[in-house]
Amino acid sequence: MKKIFLIASGKGGTGKTMFAVNFGALLARKGKRVVLIDMDLGMRNMDLYLGMENRVVFNIMDFMSGICRLNKALIKVDGFDSLYFMAASPRRDDRRITERHMTALCDALSKYFDFIILDCGAGMGGLLDACLPAAQRAVLVTEPEIASLRDADTLAGYLMEKGLRDTCMVINKADADLMRAGILPDLPSIVNSTNTPVVGMIEMDSDIRISTNRGIPAVCKEDGAAEETFREIAGRILGLPPIS
Ligand SMILES: Nc1ncnc2c1ncn2[C@@H]1O[C@H](COP(=O)(O)OP(=O)(O)O)[C@@H](O)[C@H]1O
Ligand SMILES: [Mg+2]
């Protein structure tokens, strides 16, 4: 089974980190051993969305530059038995992180974890490229806006050229009213207009906003809509057919 996922997008702010955190939290709540890696160096947010900002001592650059061992850079997330994360460094000093480093890191983590989720910053190049040889499947988090969708298709083409052929797309921040009014493309027209398989859609949801600001993944909320949505999306990412 594919176990190393890259979360990426063309545009910024589409919800990649929100998605990574909830996807990882859902899998961990099902008993899987999951590690989330914040690859957005200089713009780190994952620690906030997990409510762990006061627990970060060492980050990925500390590990990469030999300041700490791997186990010191892995932080167990409060409230979970099997969810860990590795924080990004607060400065964008990523010159030393290469494809070789990321492949070695993922190889080492594969021995201990069922799933590795690499949460990248927006766009192409840089650290995204460093993650590509290790990643087995990319999840492009996209808003249902024509510009965001076009950029996602461009990114899917870029990933393909670089050799990562297994790419799927999650539509986030969907607004049912604007879709019904024909202002935003709806799910069937998105599915028809892209070659990238669509594995789910997440509504614009104030619970999700609250959850990222509180630092508690939305899937942890009892009887919230997010858990069911993420369960469906996770099922498709892990093997069920995409939306047709
Ligand atoms: N489905 C959603 N509904 C409401 N707010 C969302 C949703 N997805 C993400 N957000 C909000 O959008 C902002 C950007 O999300 P984030 O995951 O940090 O994006 P990225 O990692 O792509 O830059 C955050 O404030 C988050 O709470
Ligand atoms: Mg992010």
C-alpha cells in the first residue's frame, strides 16, 4: 500500500496544512502510526493546527544538520497514541535539504510508521522537489476557483514530468450556494474538466476554521461533519475509486 503522501498546491492558502493534519489525525484515530512532516520552512503552521506550538524543541533542520537525533525531532501529538509530527524550522534555511536527505528520512521513518505525510508549501520547485523521489502519491488541495484549478493542473503536469505520476485532487472550501448559482464550478464540472482524479470535496466550514485556530483537528469533534468527510476522502486516497 502507498504510505508516503505529499500534500501540495499551486496556489497558497488552499488548506494543505489543514488537510494534512486532519488526514493524519483520522488515520491515527483508526490505530495507524502516522507522522506528519511540516515542509513549509519559514512559514510553519502545523504546530499551531495541532495545538503543539509550545512543545517544539527541535525541528527538521536540527535533525538534518546533526544537532539532534531523529527521535528528538519527532514530537508525539497530545491526545493521540500514534500521531507524531516533525516541525519545520522557523527560518527558510532549506539549502541543505536535498532529495537524498528526504529519501533517507522517509526510509528511516518507514520502519516505524504506517503513513508519512509531507506537508509542502505552495508552488513548484524548492522543497517540493526535494520530497518528490520519496513521495508515492501527491494530494493536491485546491479551491473550486478557476485559477486554483488551473494551477493545480499545472502542478499535476509538473509532478508528472518529475516522475510522480500518482496524483489526486481534493477540492476544499467548497461553497454550495455559489456552485448552485453557477459562479463557482461544481463537482461534476470540476471532475469533467481535469485529468487529475478527484477524491473528495470539503465544504467551507466554520468548524474547520475554529479547529485550526484552537489547535484541535476538526476530525476530533464529536458528531461534526468533518470526520465523515475525511473518512470518505481517506478511503479514496487509500484505494477506493475516485469520484466519477
Ligand atoms: N474547509 C475550510 N473551511 C473553512 N476554513 C478553512 C477550510 N480549509 C482551510 N481553512 C482555513 O484556511 C486557512 C488556510 O489554511 P491552511 O491549511 O493553512 O492553508 P495552506 O497550508 O494551503 O497554506 C486557515 O485559516 C484555515 O483555517
Ligand atoms: Mg500550509
